Amino acid sequence: MGRRPSPAKTCLGEALRTRRGAASGASAAEELGLDHDHFYRLERRQHRPTVDTARKLAAWLGWTLEQVLDAADTPLAPS
């Protein structure tokens, strides 16, 4: 899988895409024990993670629970 993103000022969707690298969202979701559709929506910032999901994401990203929840609230960088 991809490199581990730094949690500083990173939105959750960007971190998930960076972490999964070239792997599919389906394989990343399976690794996390999540439904592919749910992972897809987290990646696209259409859902906020529950605490249980945030714990799984924290372990997968190598972050703390607080960092995951903060990243879920981080605005997208301007393009």
C-alpha cells in the first residue's frame, strides 16, 4: 500500500487516497473491514467516520483517533 500521510493539515479523504496508493478502494476497504461503498464515501468526504470506523482508520493510517477526527473536519485545500 501507499506511504503513510502526515496528519498535519491533511483532510481525511486525501490521507486515505495517499495511504491506499495504487490499490483499489475495494481492497483498502476489505483490509479495514469496511464496506467498499462506505470507504468510497469517506474518501470523497461524503460521510464522517463513526468512532468505531475512526479507530480502524487511525490504526491503518498510523494516526491517533484525535488526528483522524480532526482530519475529517479539515477543509479541502484550495485548488
